[in-house]
Amino acid sequence: MLKARIFVELKPSVLDPQGKAVTNSLNTLGYNQVADTRISKYIEILFSEGSEDEVNRQVEEICNKLLANPNTEHYHYTIEQAEYS
Amino acid sequence: MLKARIFVELKPSVLDPQGKAVTNSLNTLGYNQVADTRISKYIEILFSEGSEDEVNRQVEEICNKLLANPNTEHYHYTIEQAEYS
């Protein structure tokens, strides 16, 4: 089985209001050294079969079609062997 | 500057309805090899100062107090040097 570990992140130029809110909360709580926070999605997809090349092609499609908004987000991923019972 | 890279994930025993929905969507779209999907939060926090020990202690507190729900989620993180301009 192969597992894709996918990160979907806001582009650096796009404001992250949720991250900004966390930074403000943390500063208010006394964590004054917190300068910036970025909140992203981390997605693991488990594939029951398929070669690494095929899974790679499918993950690329899946990110473009479903997981990432190309206007505001970019993504990167790795594919690795997974042992699931 | 130090950067904390934090993963907040649902515990394996907790149902992930959002992940389930993505698995179903992908199967419907023809990606029949997709067996399971888990969706988590990935958070980067940038610290303007502080030793690695101090940042480590603060990240532990921040995860417990603000980022993770201890009933349903667990977290893990790494801390690394960051070069931000």
C-alpha cells in the first residue's frame, strides 16, 4: 500500500485570517515571542493498490481537482510505503 | 528565529467525517484505489526569539491550551531554525 502525505497551504501572498487570529490570541495569552502563524491542511490518502508512478499521477490530479484552490493555495506531497493492518 | 511545525490530528479511534467525505468523492470520481483519507491541521508558528528549550515548552503549552482538543486529537511537532526576511 502507498500513502500520500499532502500539504495544502495558502500562497505566501494570501492573508491567512485564521493564522492571524491565532497569533493575536497567543500574544494576548502572553506568548509575545510568537511573530506569525500559518494554518494549513495536511491530508493523508491511503491507496490500496497502484505503482508509485500511477499514485503520483493520481495525487497530482486529486490536488488540482479537489483538494487545493489554485487561486489561493499551493500544495506539495510525498508518497511512501505504508503498512496498515 | 525558530519555527515550530505542528501536526494536529484526530486520534485513530475517532471518525473523520471530512476525510470520509473526501474518500467517497474520490471513489465517485473514479479513483477506486483510494482506501482511506485523513484530514488534519498543519500549523507553523514563527518565534521571534527564545532558546530551543523555551520554544519547546511554549509549543507544548500552546498545543494543550489552544490548538488541540485533548478529547479527540493528538499532536506532534518539530522545531527548527527558520530564515525569514
